[in-house]
Amino acid sequence: MKNGTLRTDYPEEVIFSATLHLMLAVVTRYAVGLVYDAGVKAEQELLLQKRMLLREFTTTA
């Protein structure tokens, strides 16, 4: 079924771990200032990461 809910074929631990690691990667990038180099817009990057997580872990994928 493709109704936009979280997928049940992934264990909760896998979804949590992937989300946590992505968030830690973002924090690391902010901490060292990489987000602001070369004209990268922080909000666009965060929205992209959100879309990637939703694409992977929802039933609309």
C-alpha cells in the first residue's frame, strides 16, 4: 500500500539509526562551517535531506 505512512518492513531501529546518523552528519557540517562554503544554502540542504529520509522510509517510495 502507498499511503504515505512509515514503512513497516524496516525495523524501528534501522529508521532511528539512519535518521540519527544523518542528523549527526548535518551537525558536523554546521560545526565546521562547510554548509556556508561555496554558496550552499543551509535550508535547501536540510529540505533535501528531509525528502531523502521520507522517500526511503514512507510507503510512497
